[in-house]
Amino acid sequence: MYDASTLPFAENIEKTAKFTEKMRGKILIEGACDEIFDAGGDIHNDLTTPEKALEYITRTGVDLIVANLGTEHRAAGETLHYYGDMARKIKEQIGPKIVLHGLSSVSLEQVKHLYNDGICKVNIWTLLERDSSPELLRQMTANAVKVAGKDAVQSLLASGWLGINAAADEKAALSHFTTVWRQDIIFAEMKKIIYNFFDTWYK
């Protein structure tokens, strides 16, 4: 990934083309087509147009392009929306060479059709972090219950939100407070998410 998206379009093309010329044949090169502004500022990011995508990939020689299709990685959550119709128009110009940065706002129904839209790669780290965190929080809270005692967390136990069977006064193991324990929970949840995507794409 050669990211010159903080630069104006012409300068982005110039620098990306130089990098591509130097590294062509050695690595697969992914370039960021549009200038991405600070999502919190007054200037809003425009969607990538088919014309701009074609110009960018032709003049830079990159293998893949990151197109802004409404989900680009610096946008705020409430502004995210995947524009599959624009992706398909870009695909008509450059083929299935589009990279989608950000999948957290794309529905599973839309995910099924990403390749047909021209998307050949997606970045999903934010989604993995977001969707795996609730299980970590649940298990950490469950172990905090064991340490603090039943009286301190009676309302949580009564709510049933924790979903635990262990008695509140059961002792928590030291291993429940290690980085490895937390990572194992996160990785297990991330695997479930990935398998779900595989089931969505390949069925």
C-alpha cells in the first residue's frame, strides 16, 4: 500500500508513479486514488468517480486502487454508506481491481456481492475490533464479579446480561487477568467473524 491520499491528486499521481516504477514486478502495489481529508473538518471527501479511477490507475501503473465508496477509513461512523453502484461503474472502467477500506458499514447482504461490484480486497480490522470486544467485556466483567463478590454486582447478576453460571463468590484464576487470556478471547471471536464471512462468500 503506497498511501499518498493526504496529497492533492496531481502530486499523489506523481509520487505514486515514481514508487510504482521503482517497485513494479517486485510487489503488488495498492494506491490510494483520492485525496482524503480529515473527516472531522469542513471539507468532505467525495466519492471516487470512474473517470478519476481510470486516470489514476493509467497514470500511476498501480495494480489495485483504494476507491472512496463511502466507507473510507477516516470517515465518522454516522456518515458511512457503501455505494455499490459507483463501484460497479468503476469496475466497468478498470476491472475488478478495487480495494475497499472499511467493511464495518457494509451489510452481509452487500458483502455477498462485493466481488461482482469489482472489489477484490477488503480491510476489516476495525470491524474485527468492534465486534469482538463485547465478548471480552462480558468475560472480564464476569471475572470481576468473582473478585468483587456477589453483593457488589447484584444488579448485574440479576439482569442476566453477564450470562455466567459461576457463583459470584467463586475465585477468579490469576490467568484471567493476563494479556494472553484477553488475546485468546479476542482471537476466538475474530475467528468466528472471519468464518461467518467465508460462509457468506462461498455458499
